[in-house]
Amino acid sequence: ARLAGSAAALALCLGGAAPHALAVEEVYGVRLSDGDPSPTRCEDGIDPDKLGQESSAAGRRGGGSDMRRCDYSGRDLSPLQLNLTGAIAVEATFDNANLSQITLAKSYANGASFKGANLDNAVLQGDDFTGADFTGATMRGAVVSADKFEKATLTDVDFEGVIIGVEDSRRICENPTLVGYARFDVGCRD
């Protein structure tokens, strides 16, 4: 590590760039290495035939699709019945997308936008949605378990029939943007 740091310093002193392998980005408190530079990475991230392949090709163990800052607005992804376990969807856009019956587990979707998205009957388990915007989204019949919604916008989200544990309900109920019937649907006790 010390040698790599010295090489980067030397390259910068000589007017060059630091080696590519050293690039790290911190977004919403999550440190991420450089993403997949492929021009098709956003489409590969939702291609059922390629899911998982790019993870091993990129050398990420246990990681999923690199969907950082990809725009899937208005797309109907429901027929694909995607399993996006381990996806890195930081600052991705899913506005008005149909994500019903999708599985999103152990993923980073910090700062992502799900405005008006259909997440009905989706499985959301262990995801980090810190700073994400779900304004007007629907999550009817979704399974919500151990997800982080800190600083997320939950205004006008339809949680009717959501399946959620007591502790998860308590955490989501602390979000000041959760108002009206949504509070009842999630199980808030006030």
C-alpha cells in the first residue's frame, strides 16, 4: 500500500494522473471504487442474462450490478423479474419506472430517485436508501425488511398492504416526511 501511495504521489508530481486502481469515491458516506467504465454498464445492470457476470469480471466479491447514476426513468422493468442483490445504485434514477416484483437486497441506493415508481410486491431487504426520494411511489404489498430510510423522502408513498416488521416500522415512522395514511399503513402508533 505504501508503494502504491508513493507511485501515485510520484505520478502527480510529474504532471501525470494517479494510477486508475487508486480512485475511490465517497458518496453518502459509502466509499466506492471506480465503477465499471463500460458504455453498456447501465443496460447490463438490468439484463437478466448478464446479472452477476459483471460482478466477477469487475473483481467485486459479493457485489451486484454497477448502476451508479444510471437513468431508468419510465422503464417497465417488471417483466424481467430482476434480482438486484448487491446492486450499487447510488444516485440512480428510477422515476416513474415499473419495478413491481423486483428483488432489491443488500444494495446501496443512496440518493437514488424513485419518484412515482411502482414498487408493488417488491422485496426490499437490507438496502441502504439514505437520502433517496420516493415521492409518490407505490409499495403496495411490498416486503420491507431491515432497510435504511434515513433522510429519505417518503412523501405521498402508498404503503397499502406492506409487509413490515415491528422494528422496521418503528424506524420508518421516525421519518418526518411519512404523513397521512402512509403512517397507518406502515404501522405507526401515533
